[in-house]
Amino acid sequence: MNTLRIFLIALGMALGLYACSTEEFEGPSIVVLLGEFDILDSLRVTDSNPDFSVNDVVGFHAEFNKEVDWTLVIEGVTTGSRKVITGFSSRLDSNAVVWTGGTSQVPFFTTEDCTVELTVLDEPDTMRTELTVAGTRVFEGIPVADFEEGIPEEALVFHQFSQNMTFEVAQDDPLMGANYFKMGGRMGWNEWMLGQIDFPLDLSAVTADAENFYLNLGVLSGMDGALATDQYVNILISESTAPFNDNTFNNGADVFTTDMEVYKYQIRPVDWIGWRYVAIPYSDFEVKSQGGDNVRTPADISAIRLQCQSCPSANANCPENADVDVRTDIDFVMFTENAPLLDQ
Amino acid sequence: MKPVRVLPLLLPALLIGSALSAQTDETVWFDGQSRSFFSRDALGEMDRPDTTSPRNLSEGYNLLDLNTHIEPAENLEVFAQLRVRNRFGGFFGAGTTIDVRQLRASGVIQDKVRFSIGDLYLKQSRFTLFNPDEDLVRNEGEAFRAYRDIVHYENFYEDNRWRLQGIQTDFSMRFDRSIRTLEFDAFLTRPRGSESLTSTLFTPDLLMAGGSVASQMGRKTRVELNWVNLFEVPSSGTTHQSLRNPVVRAGIERQDEMGNWTVRHAVEGGYAQRHWLFSQLEDGGADTAGYRTEGVYIELRSEPMRLDSLWSFHYGVRHVDPGFRSGGAQTRRLDLGGSVPLMVYPTYSDEVFDRPVAMFDLMASDGVYNQMLSATLMDFHPVYSNVLPYGDATPNRQGVFLQVNRRHAQGEWDVQLDGGAFREIIGQGTPDLRQFHLLAGRLAWRAGRTLGWNRTVDLAVGADVEQTSRTGEPLAAVDLSRRVLDVSANVEVADRLFLQGAIKRLDAQGNEFITERNGFGSIRTFRAREYDVSDHILSAGLWYAFSDAVYANVQYSGWGSSLADPLQPDFNYRRLLFVFSVRL
């Protein structure tokens, strides 16, 4: 039968092609994957004294006998800052597994000694080494305020005049550099907003869209280990083209009124003690007032307002706040394009 | 469904429409689909209390898909499907959406060349362009038809075709010598447009082109040649990599008559190659190709059938290389990659656990289904389908298959048996090969006919068993068995009113290794998994058929999973469903 002949010839060709294959099996060996773990080459760094201010890069190298889930942790001895890098491979390639001085968890690294630990999931071995940071990382972004020179001249600060109001630059516990901005106090009447700081901005050179444009800021909370109930940072971003501060008789900038294009985001609640560094994509901001086209356009941003707010103790809203100071201090406020600052 | 961009789709229709506006013999007609859907889900008996999930929740909508057919000239038709959907609870227009769901212009040029532009439903062969059935659908009873109708309709699944957007044309020629016909078909579609990865990084357009030539050689022999290419256009994006996945296929069929039997013999084979092109233009270098795989397939089959069609067989052998990659034929309907959240109670046990996917999700959640061709092998669940998870084109399989159909002369009953025995061609993670066995059977008894009743009484029972094993190295051993039982009844209790009941139960025990692949389809690692699952759906309801095109269905179902895992509690839920469907 002709058909059968054709089939047999074709089958022979197919099997011939198969026979040419030199692969023993596809993928990594299961026996090795599930077998005993072995370190072929322990942890090494390419630079044990990096100066990140001149763009030094530290590479990490290690080799195992199989592909594993590994975690590399660099921790500053002085600051306690931690950079965590994870991966799944049988080898840490020093060209690919690198550290450029950033952190995964604030505070930021300073010039300090660091411990480096490499651990493998489900394995008891820990590989260790050390390095010393000779110069700290200069992050790329569009700075709003780091308060190193005090409150920026063009910024506007307003706060209520109740108890312990602190809307000023302080030096006792900065996140980055020497200064930070305190926002806190205790409200004596039925008012949520304690105070605010407004900054004018010109971001016309920005090309990123809202999904890829991030507001980054550090928020410090917890006065003497105590937290006020429902305290939060209210953030307003304006795309209004109105003058920033023509009316000097109101309590802030003029570009956040209800007839203007304003977007809002709340870091709420601020319920942690110490610093936390937050990154918010601009696309996560909601429309506060429908004064514009409702399209978040980073290049059109003209001002930002950072407000300290909290549930008031008055009128039995949050009576427990009568004895607690609200604290939502800020530092190192910066916009970044394409990625959050801590991912740099 | 996401709202589509109306303007680009309307443009061809408007151009054609305006060009022909001077015609006076225009014909317009309408058809479509209307559906009212209401479901109420409730917590059932749980292993552990669930105090954070609502005890019950309801969802529903009304929709109307209005198809407008305009025939502005002879042999020319413009088709538009507009969807108006109103979610229950929407008030004063809130929750109401209006979408253009489909648009197509089609016609015949000079009574010879047929063409279509817009939304196309395309299928070629099982190894080049084909939309294989979803998992666990075999043997399913009539009681679950309302669910399946919705899943298929919402995902544009029609006869194993993929819905693609582009242009298609075909024409044929007839001869009176040894070559009787020559048929040509060609298409160019865009399954996916450029997508933004970051503000400066865009994926290129994904296109699929294809063509076929088929010829009837004499009375008994038919020859086919198919070609498809799933590829990306580098210039339409800013990434430096683009896909190439050409597949060619040739087949020959011959039909003979032997006494009371007709026998169709067929042999077919093909070659596929897939690689990514890495552009080095910015560095001034030449393009390079990477992640290259290639492979062949071959299939020989025979299909004897008695002239009275009471008996038919379908059997053959098949070999599909490990490197045979055909995005058009190996893309799965079910997207079990975890990117689509489950629609009903996605978490449970006080939101401590993500609920594992269950058999009911495959039936009731049209969102877990996929409409996009995939260039790489998609994830699958070995409990639901492990023998041929990518249909007949599943790579790394060789073996035999058999199907037997037996039908009663008066249509009182019919029986279907399916079987297959396959093995891997190359091992995964070990030189040892998996062995696969598949056996499925279904008996449908039209008891009403047998007993001489005037009303319909249909009973069906089906079983579907898959067995996977791998011996050799104990660390890499595999032993997984899965059984699915389907029992259904459809009884006409009054004129056009049917009482329906169905049981669907799945049991699986054993172990398997889940294959994890990287973005280029290469195996990254294997994850060992143990399974001891018992999954069930019990359903009872009423079906009223106003006509063949109009029905109302109300049914109550209980479903859940028993996982035999102390760390993962069992779960059970209930659902009340009402569907009123009208095909206009």
C-alpha cells in the first residue's frame, strides 16, 4: 500500500532525526535538584571597599552543585540598613548579582562596615563575608526636599496652633543626611488636619507616564514608642497652572482648591515605629477635584502638598489620642522615573 | 471582556459603507444573543470556620449582543456586534457598558475570491492552527450546558477555531482531469498589538500569517499543505528580541471502500522551528538567533466506518518531537498560570489561604480561559490533564490512540470509547521516560425511545481515566492516577420542561513534577508535588426550552474539594444559578 510506504519512510525520517539528538534529558537533573546540596565555590565579593558616590559596583560570586533559592543580605553594622537580593540559580554571577549601594529597608547605608550573608532555602549553611562602604550612593531622581538646607525658601508651611505642634526642621533622627522635617503634635479640638508643607514644582522635562512615575518619601512615626490612632500623611498633587502663591492670606498654596486639577493619595494609617520609605506610583493617586482632564500627567505637576492628619480626640472620635502626640515626620522626598528609588 | 478600540475597527466598515452608499438595494438584518444571568454563591460546610468571607454573595447581569448585518451590495457584508451589558445593581447607567465586540467585512470578489477583514474564526490543522478543547470537558452532561455555553461564547470558542483579527482570503479551482480541485487559503492576523512594558520599552506586534493549499486528486485522494508563522515585528516595538515560529505540515488522505465499510487512511507530518531574533542594530552588529528549538511530527491513522455508520473506528500512531513548537496549535484554552484570580471565594479559612483552583472554576469562571495565542508552552494542572495537555500537538509524545463509536440502529443508545498509550521521547530532569495511559468511555441511553415514551428521558454515564508513571531513579519517580466520573440525567417532565441532574467527580492520587519554564520556554526547574484530591460537583435543576434557540435554566449546585492535606483545609460551596438565553 502506497500510503503505508510513505508513512514508514516518514516515520523512519522522524526517528532518524530523534536519534540525532544528543540530549540525555530536558531541564536540570531532578536527582541533583532533590539531592544533597553542596557549595562548590563559597561567597566572594569583587570589591570589599566600594565608594558608591563614584558609582562603584560590588559583584557577588558563589557556586553550588544545583539550582537553589538563595538570599543574599548585606547589613550595615552602624545603621542596620539592609539590602536583600534573592535568586534561583546554581551560580551567583558577579556580573549579574551586584550591589550599587541602595537599600531594601531604610535607613540608608552610610560609610560603615557591612556584613554579607548568603543563605540557601532549606539548607543550614550560611556563607559570610564583610565589606566597608567608603562612599554612599547618590540616588537618581527629581528631588523635592531633603531639608539639608532647612525648609526650601519657596515652600509654604502651615499648622494649627494646638499642643506640641512641631512643623520644623530637626536633626535628632534624620533618615538621610543631617536634617529632616517634623510634622506632628496634638489636636485639642475636632480637627483632622494638624499641618502641612507645600512645594512648588516644575517637572516639564519629565517623559515618564503616570504608571512609571513614583513619589518616594521617608515617613517617621512613633513618639516614645506610642502611635496615635489613624494618623496618616495626606498627599495632594496639583496639575493646575494657576500661580502657586498669589493669595498670601490663605493658609497655603493656591493650587489645591476644589476647582483645580488635584490628585490625592493617603499613606494611611501610619502605624509603624521608626522610619519607613514609601514609593507611590502617580497612577495610584485618585482624582480629588475635577478641575482638569483627570489624566495624571507627570510633566504637568506644578505643586505637591504633604499634610499631617489624624483622628481627633475631641467629640469622642478617638479619645485615646488625647494623650498621644501625632507624628508623621518626613525626609528625602524625591520623584523617580521608571522605578521606585529603593529599586535603583 | 475589555472594551475594544472602536475607531480602528469601525474604519474599514465606514470606508466600505461610504464607498457603497450610492447603492439603493442595501439589505440589513439583525440577529444576536441575549442573556440574563444570576448567581448566588454561599459558603458550604468547611473544615475550618470562615468568618471573614461573606456567607453568601450574588452577581448577575443582563446583556444583549446585537448583530447587525449590512449587505450594501451583492456578495458583500458588513457585520458588527454591539454589546450592551448591565450589571445587576447598576443604577442610572452605572455598571452599564456598551462595547463593540466584533466587526467584520466579508465578501466575494468576481464570484471567485472570498475575503474577510476584521474578526476572523480560523482553524487549519491540529498541528498548525487549532484551538484544542479545554480540560475535563469530555463526557460532560447536558446539565452543565448553560455554563459551557457561556464559557465558549464569552471566549469566542467556535469549533476549535481561534478568534483572530486580520484579513483572510480563499478561492478554489475545479478541473476535470486527475487533479479535480485546487483550494487556496491565506490569512494575516495580529493576535497581539504592541504593549508597554515601561515608558520607553514596548513589545513588538505579534502577528500570525498562514496559508494552505489542498487538492482533491481523483475521487479518493486528498493532499494538503499548510504553513503558519507566528512572529513578532521588531520595528513595532523597542525591545531587542522578536519571535519566529514557522510550522509546515503536509498530509495525504485516501478513502477506500471495502464491502460495507469505508476506510480513510491518512498520513501527515510537519516541521516546526522556533527561535528569538536578537537585534544588535544599536551596536552596529548583525542580528543573532537564540533559544532555538525545532522538531518534527508524524501521524498515521485509519478511520474505518460502516456504511450505515453504526460502527466507526479511529486509530493510529503519532510521534511529536520534544522540540516541536507550534504556538497556533499548542496554546491552551485554560490559563492556569495563576495570573487570573478566581471569581468565587478566591480566599478561604479567614483569608488565610488562597483557594486552590477546583473543577467548578473550570466550568463557571469564563475568566480563567485564554483568548491569546502563546508562543511558549502554558502552565497546566497535571490532575486535570497530563497525557495530552496541549492537545494532539503535545510535544514529547509518541504512542498509539484508538477511538471506537457504536450506535444503536434506532438511536436508542450510543457508546464511545477513547484510549491512548503514549510515552515521552526524551526524559524531563532524568533519562527515564514517563509512560502515559488514557482510557475514557461514555454510554448515552435514550431511555424514552427504548421504553416507547413520548417524552425525552436521557441518561448518560462516562468515565475518564489518566495514568502517568515514571520508574527508574527513585527520586524522580512519578505515579499519578486521575479518574473523572460523569453521570447525568435529562428527563422531560412536561412539554419542553426538563428535570436535570448531574454528578461530576474527580479523584486523583500520586505525585508529579511541575515544570517551570522561563520566558523563552526553556525548562528552569521542576517542583515536586503530591496530590490526594477529591473534587465534586452535584447539580440539579430545571430546563425549559421555549424553542431550540431560547431556554431558561435554573439549577442548584454543591461543589468543593477534599484535599487530604492537614495544612490545606477542605472547602465546600453552593451555587444557585439562573440563566435565560435567547439566540435572536
